[in-house]
Amino acid sequence: PRHVPAKIVAVTDIPRTKSGKITELAVRDVVHGRAIKNKEALANPEALELFKNLPQLAD
């Protein structure tokens, strides 16, 4: 397979755009402590909070 995740973590919500697409880049930025670009394009920006400071994602 081309893309194999290093970790799989269960969460209650995944951030999506207003058109319903999953926003992987926004999640990546939150996990790495970077500013989120274009947060107003998200249908559920509160879902990003689930990914902040998750011990399972710590390097």
C-alpha cells in the first residue's frame, strides 16, 4: 500500500469542510502546534480541539 498510517487513534469527530471533505492538513497542523489556515472553511472547527495534546500522537 502507498499510505500506511503510523498510528490509528479513535476520535469522536473529524474536521470537515463545508462541502463534507475531511481536512487532513488542518489536523496535521493542530497536531504539530501550527496555526490553522482557512479555519472559516470548516463546517465543524470545534473538532480540531480533539486533536490538541493527544498523548497518543506525541512523538
